[in-house]
Amino acid sequence: MSDLTVKELIFNHEKAFQADKAAGVEAVIQYHLTGDEGGDYIINIKDDACTVDEGTAEAAVMTLTADGRYFGDVLLGKEDGMKGFMQGKLKLAGDLNLAMKLTSFFKMG
């Protein structure tokens, strides 16, 4: 991977968020990551801002489950998230329309 941990990549969502791409979106998203760099993270998009916290959300509209290292590679653009979803490496539950739009809310790279 890079020298960033998966946790650092996820907390980077706050800086990489593009409010103009997510205008009017309010969503609580749960990341459930397993394996060596696993953890639970809450991504909260509200009022043109994105915040990240560790823990589990009570009312997530979408849950993403994946191996932590694999998901880190998706965030870095080394792996294709859609391909991972089709192969079962990345699992989604809840609002799949939101899942399709999610990557456009953040600057890549």
C-alpha cells in the first residue's frame, strides 16, 4: 500500500469530501472492515460536510463490509471497487443507489 494506514485513508474522507458533488445528501454510512487493518467507522454526510468517527452507527443507510487492506487499495485506486463488489470482496447492504454515487463525493488521489 502507501505509507498511509487504512484508518488514515478513511479519516482523509473529511478533507477529500467535495460538498458540491453531494449537495442535499444526508447519509450515515457504516464501514465494517475486517482483517489486519480492520475496524468500524461511521461516515456522516450532512449539511455539505463529511465527518468520520470510529464505532458503529445505530441507523446507517448503507453498510460496506470488506477486508481492511483490500478496501485501502480501493481507496488508493489500486483496486476497482465495482469489480470487488462483483467478486464478493466488497459487500454492500442498504441504499445501493448511494453506494454508486459515493465515490463521486470524494477527490481521488
